[in-house]
Amino acid sequence: MIRCLFRVLFSIVIVIAGTPIVWAQSYNFELRFANQTIGTIAAQRKTNGAAKSITITTRVQSLLSKVNLDILNEYKGDVLVQAKSGRQSGKNGESRETTVLREGNDYKVVVDGTRSVLNNTEITDCVAELYFAEPKQVSRIFSETLGRFLPIRSIGKGHYELVLPEGKKNIYKYENGTLVEVEVSHQLGKALIVRVS
């Protein structure tokens, strides 16, 4: 009887020890424009051994527009292996899609049907990761929505400036390594992304 109980307990310990542990972080943000909350952003990062995934879900609803943006990044180690970004706008049903796939030492990038290749590179820093970690000592970062690298630089006191292709600048603000706010340059003015949990 004791021997049988020992075998059962030993089997349970083996099963538990062999089960991979999944770590997850989730943060929620509000998107504010003209002192009004017009949307939400949910950021989630899961780690399972060497595999990591990041999901960013953005929902915006205002009098002028409705926008849904979904980003999914998958990593092996610290290297991006796949990314997909989809944006749907309420205006005339406009949609945009970007996919990035690592093949060997290259990345195949498709932005709204236009194909390109990033040769002989590893993507280790992406915009989605800015929701989880301060980009210390990073000078360029890959945009999953644009399918290209963008310059980023420290401007002091935990603030970082991300320069977009049209010259607009978004400012990411960190306190003790945690993202607390983003100032977003928009054609109608500045919007704020503020962490709420």
C-alpha cells in the first residue's frame, strides 16, 4: 500500500517537474485625446522557455473614427521569428496588414501586399516590446506595423524619442524601467497613452 502510494506521488512529481512554466505579464493603457479617453490598449507578453510572444490589442472609438489594431510577435530566444499586424478602420472599411517571417538569416516582409526582404539580419528590438521594457542602449527598433526599422534615442530622465518616417516623434516615458506614458504625435494634435494597470 505504501509502495503504491509512493509510486503515485513520484509519478505526479515527475509530471509536474516536466511541465513547462509559462510566465505572463499584462498591462492596460488608455488612449486619451483632448482630455477624453477614446480607446484602450492591452499589452501581454508570455514566456515559455526560449519561446516568447507579445500581443498588443488596440481599440479606438471616437466621433471621428473607429480603429482596431492587433499585433502578434513571436520570438525564439530574443530573436523575432514572426510578426503580424492588422489594422482595420471604420472609415470605408480600410484595412492594413503587415507580416514578417524569418527565413534563415533573412526576413520576408509584406506590407499591404508589397513584398520586401531584410537580408542577413536579426530583429531583437520591436516597438511592441516598448510596452514591457525600457529601450536602454537601443538606437533602432523594428516597427511591426510599418515593416521597417525606426530610429530611437534617449532624451534623458527615462524618456525616449521614436522618430516615425514622416518626421513625427513619439515620446516614451519610463519610471523605474516601467512604461507609464507615451506622447503620440497625430495630425490632429497630441494624444497620450497612459498606463492604468
